[in-house]
Amino acid sequence: MSEPRFRDACAISGIGWSALSKASGRTPAALATEAALAAIADAGLEPAEIDGLVTLFWGARDTPAPSEMVAALGLPRCRLSHCDAGGGAWACSAVMAAALAVHAGICRHVLVYRGANMPSAPPPSADPDYWPSGQRPWSEPFGAVHAATLYGPHVAAWMHAHGLSNSDFADLAVMQRAHARLNRKAMMQAPMSVDDHQQSPWIIRPFRLLDCSIFNDGAMALVVSASDAARGSKHGVVTIRAALGGSSGAPVRAWGSGDYWTLNAEALSRELYAQAGISVADIDIAQLYDPFTGMALMHVEQFGLAAAGQAARAVAEGEFGLDGRIALNSSGGHLSEGNLAGLGHVIEAVQQLRAGGVRDDLCDGAHSFDRSCCRQVRSPHIALVAGECGDSGLILAREA
Amino acid sequence: MRPPVMDADSAPFWKGCDEGRLMGQSCEGCGTFRWPPREYCPSCHSHSSRWSGLGGTGQIVGLVVVERAPMPGFDAPLPLPIVHVELDGTGGKMVLQANLRSDGKAAIGDRVRTEFTDAEGAQRLPVFVLQKS
């Protein structure tokens, strides 16, 4: 666990993104450069001040390499080039890696980015997810080649234990769509009802089409700086209060637990909250990885935001809406905003915590908190952000 | 679907399948089953292990059913049930993922036994069959 001196020492000083689409017609480098330039300008920096790069991918290397981005951005130097291969599970640990380099004094401003044309131009590769001695030889021969087949069995076990069915997933999908409709960069803008969810086709049981993450082109980026360097920004300072990364084991068998559905989230959340010096009651907003509705609900429970088996009920009762107890996936998340392997979750938390709040909802001028146009949560101070399975997590805080 | 990749750790398992036997690896140091198979025990880090035949019965602890091809080139017949089965006699350590040969509905908790595929010239794979109660 990090020393407490890491607490609030670093800040997310800039955020940026490209358009999200099904077919960008542009290169991943162009998309990533657009998002990077936006994030750097947002931080009030010049590109030449970036001196470290972190990107993330899962399986195939579909995001531009740091060396490409050094060239694309014309950086005079780069002191950290880190490729995190854990994909969405480690989105928060990618931010942590950047913060550790800043905190160590090795870098001043690290850019964390991902740009990819996932559906329109997937990288050609015969064996995109190959790791030596990995778990894939034990899943691929049986047709288990998709995230839903990797995590679905654990979700099914959790559903069975708590007497849940697919219809219990509908309210989360509907809520996140409502959030996305207040987000100008979100891909999915059509209204969704519980009926729409229940009539959407099965993809991989227990998941229907509207239980699944979007698969899209696009790029997102953010800048990590020392909090001292970020002070004076018009956005206020959003600090990294705590960070953790690291899986507790490959998901062939459950994560070393006594049951078949406990993810790394349960152990990580306890340590993360202790590191931050907070309890669940202090959390105002949560951006939790949502590859599938059922996984997001498991994250809600295993991060302690709802009792075991109660997340779906709590969503249905409005506990996680924009004006609820804890605003959950307020951008629409992967289900309805778009998928950049978790960077969108971090960016949404930063936007919500900033002095001016989110800048891409439908408000004209100051935030009205009218939920027909405004997605800004009322004065949040603490955000939980989690990668897939709780393999990484962040507590972000708005500096008083 | 892609055939299994055999390596020094997994070869005894796949050779067993070809002979119609479900093989499991346990630690000679502490007796714990190792899954997936590996040279060193994750519990006691002993390098010694033994392979033995398993009964092949067990209980479904996780399941999904692929209803739509998740990606281009996915050529398995649909719907395709994929189950995780905790194998009897392995101390809960060996949870094998494989397809379920079933025309009925399967559920978590159902009991299964192991058979093996038998396609000409292909590596034989374990396949689970529901046990009649």
C-alpha cells in the first residue's frame, strides 16, 4: 500500500477526447493526438511540457505506441513510456503509474491516453490475446473467446446465489441511458425503456444486447501533474487521494475466494478506502467499470455501495441516480457513452469534481440541476473510480 | 474453434483426454490440486507433483450460453453452453471450463459427468453431460 504521503500529492490536471463513433475514418494516431492536444490545452500546458506517456490496451496493441505519440506531439523528451496490457481492468492503474512517476519526481506532466478503431479497423493478428502460459488455452477450445464468456459464469453464479434474473439488470441499463442522453459525447442517445431492454436479443446468456458495452472507435486522454503544479487552474484541483492496482489472480477459478463470484473488488476496496482515509459514506459519485450490466452491479456490491444481492434493487429505487445517494456512471458509462477501456470513467469523475463541473451536458451556462438538460451532480467532493473486477481503483477528490 | 495449445505444463492433461481419461495434477508437497497445471505449487511452492485419473463427476458452478457469434469467424454451432465445473475429489481447486452436451436446461448446482469429443484426427476435448438425478 502506498505511503500516506502519496495522498493528494498528484492531480488530474487536464482531460480531452475525440468524437466516439463506429467508424472514425481516421487513424488511431490522429484520434489520440486530438484527445491529447485537448487534454494538454485543458491543463493549461504546452505539448512540449509533457514528459511521460502511458497507454493501455487489452490483448491486441490497438492504441498508438508511446514512441508514436512522442513523434506525433513533437515532444522534446519522454521520461516514461509505459504500456499497460491489462486493458479496462487496469485503467485506474494506468493513471496510478503516471502519478507514481510524477510523485517520484521523474516526470512533471504525464499523458495517459488511448486511441483505437476497435470495430472499424481491428489490428490484424492471428492470436491477439496470446500470453505464454496464460488461461486462454483452457477457454478458447470451448468457444470462450469473449469477455462475456470470461465473466459471465461468475455473474451467473452470483445471480443464482441471490435469486436474480436478467430482468433485474434492466433498471441499470435504463438509468445509464438516461445519463448518456445528458452527455453530448455519448454515442447512445435514443431513449431506452425496461421493455426495450427485455426485448433486446440474447447475445451470451445471461446478457442481452442492452446489457453489453458499446464497441467503438475514438480516443480519450488525461494529464497527471503534481497538485502543486495544478493549483491556480480555472478548473480547481482534482487530486488523486488514493490509488491501487493489481489483480489477485487470473479468472480461471474465482479470485481466490470461497465463493464463485467474489472479484478483486472486495479486497481492493477495503485497502483503497483505508489508503484514502474515507468510508463508503464519504463517496459522492462512483464511476464503476461496466462491460456488462451484471458486472457493474457486482462492482456496486463488492465496493460496498450496496449490500450483497441488493444492487439491482437499489438502482430500481433510485439510490444511484444523479440526485441519489451516490451518483453512479453519470456519463452513461460503457453501456451508453462509449468504451475507451475505462478512461471515460476517470474523465467523468474529474469533470464532476471540477469547479465548473461537467462541460458537455446540455446546460446553457450555469448548471441548472434540471434533469432534462443537466447531468452535473450537486457539489460532489469524493469520487470512486474502478477498473474491471476492481483490479484497479482510484479515489479522486475535489480540493477544498 | 481453436484447438488447445499444448505445452510442457498441460501436455499430461491433453494426452489423458486423447485416451479418454480426465487427469488432474496434485502437489506431492502439500496435496493441493493445481489448476491450471504448473511446475510449482502456488500453495507451498514445491516442485514435485503427480498426475492421477479423476472420476470426472462434478457440479456446475458457473455457466453462459452463447446465442450469437461474438465475433467474425466464430464457427461453433449455436446455442453453445459453456460451463464451469468444480470436479469432485479436487478439494474445490479444479474448476474445469468446457462445453455442455445438453438438449435441456442446465443450472448452477446441476451435477455432471465428463465425456470426451471424438472427431477424426482432432485433439479430444472434455465435454460435460448432465447426470440424471
